Amino acid sequence: MIDKIKEYIAEVEDFQAKSKEEIEAFRIKFSGKKGIINDFFSEFRNVAVEQKKEFGQAINTLKNIAEEKVKLLKEEADTSTQYQSKGEDITRPGEPISIGSRHPISLVKNNIIDIFSRIGFNVSEGPEIEDDWHNFTALNLPEYHPARDMQDTFFIQTDPDILLRTHTSSVQVRYMENNKPPIRTISPGRVYRNEAISARSHCFFHQVEGLYIDKDVSFADLKQTLQYFTQEMFGKSKIRLRPSYFPFTEPSAEVDVYWGLETETDYKMTKGTGWLEIMGCGMVDPNVLKNCNIDPDEYSGFAFGMGIDRIALLQYGILDIRLLSENDKRFLDQFIPAL
Ligand code: PHE
């Protein structure tokens, strides 16, 4: 009889069922009222005394594994019907996830940061809502200075003046106030000017300004740095510096890069000259250094500033600056995946 029980134990262990009906039939066969296990229990009193212990253990084992098996099979059947009922096939490969793209402004900005970080410039940032001191006065633009009109300003509040910064030179002032020379920093960020919106200009755009302050910094250092930049950025190192005016630099210059006249677009972009204006620059005015507690007799420095949006238009052949802020997915999808 013990052997018979062992055979049943093996049968229970091997049993597999697909449907709930099969499992129920199995349960009735073993654990039902008139099932095999109860039959064995009724046999118990007829078993010889010396075999009772072994026999008892064997039916208990059979009883436990049969119950365990039914429980397990039911759980399996439940989970598989859950998926079946939703019509899902869990072996199907997932939907491809679109990885998105970087905005052209970010691509250009990151490239510029990369180029200057290779020659020791760090990145500094500041607030977009500025006070008069950091945007104008400290930069050698006292009240009523006519050059304030060069940049039409959005005022948030007057007296004291609070405004949307018109350039990221304000970050340079903050940086000089809080750090001692040598200073090598670039400040990328969004700036605002009260200008009519068209294909060529917008009321907000992005700049990167650079500042280098140390002992004996000369105009030649500025020119070398700019040449290094245009070579790395555009693969072109032929530049020219045209005398210009900024209140915060003296002398000041406008930087043109020789773009060439190879294609029709080159002609259009450079108005037939081959030269393209890309930034303003100059030697930091001693008054600005003084305003930021840096001794102009000990230190000198240069600064430059460029618009990121215009460079992005140029590099990607984008014809309308407004596309950069419209968030049109068809436009954004055209830029390199962000990986
Ligand atoms: N801040 C100037 C502008 O916004 C650019 C500039 C920066 C010029 C630094 C010279 C030096 O036009």
C-alpha cells in the first residue's frame, strides 16, 4: 500500500494542467470527499500497528503536495487568463521610444561652451530679471547715458529700476563682484530687447559673453582667442576687427569672420562681401573694473559677446528666427538625436 501512495505522489508531482476544469478534476480525484486521500485515511485502521507511522507520514505527504499543487496551478491559470482577457501578448516587443532631439540653440550653445572650456573658461550664470546696476550702471552706462538707447529695454518696474536683462554682460559684473582675478568665464543665457518681431529679429534671444581678466592681458590675446574660436566653431580663422563703440569696453571692435563666397547662400548671407559679423568685443573699460572692485592699475582684461540664435540660423540654414521659439515638432525633429 505504501508503494501505491508513492506512485500517487509521483503522479501529483508530474501533473500539468492547462484549464481550470482539468485542475478541478484533479482536485476532486485526490482531495475530494470520495477522493484517493480520504480512501487512504479510511484504510488507516486496517494497517498493521508497526506500519502505522510510515503509512501515516506517506498519506500526509500526499495530502500536502496535492493541495499545494492545486493552489499553484490555480494561481498560474489566474495570471495567464488575466493577460488573455486583455488581449495582450506579453511576448511582443515593446513600442520603440522616440529619443527626442536637442534644440538648435542648445546644440550651438554647448558647442561654444565646449570650445571655451578647452582653454580654461568656466561657465557662469545669472538672473534674467536684473537691477539697473548690473545691467547698466556698473557697465559704465550711468543714468541718462545716451548709449542706454542702444538696447531697448523691457522695464518691470521703475524707481528703483528692475528690468529684463538686455545682455549677459550683467552676469560678468556679478562674477567680477564675487571672484578675484584671474577670471576666465563665459556666460550663456537668454536676453530681452523691446524690438519688433520679424524673420530676422525677436524680442528675446540668447547670448554667450566671455570675460578674461588677469595681469597684462592685451588686445593681441583677445585677437588670438577669437581666432581660435572661429577656427574651432566654423573651421575658419580669417577674421577682421572693425573699430566700434561699447560703453563697457575701450577700445571696442566688431568681429567679422571671412565666410567665403562659394555658394549662393554665402552671397546672400554676406551681402556679396564674403564677410559675416559675428560678435562685439573689446578691452574692459577701467571704470567697469573699478565698479566691480578690481584695481585697473594691476589688472586688465577683454570681453566679447555674441548672439547664439544668429549663429544657429547660419549653421543650420534656418530662414526665420521665429522657428526657434515656436516649438513646432516637425522643425525640432530635424536636429541630431540627443544621445
Ligand atoms: N554686451 C554687448 C551686446 O549685447 C556685446 C559685447 C560684450 C560687446 C562684451 C563687447 C564686449 O551687444
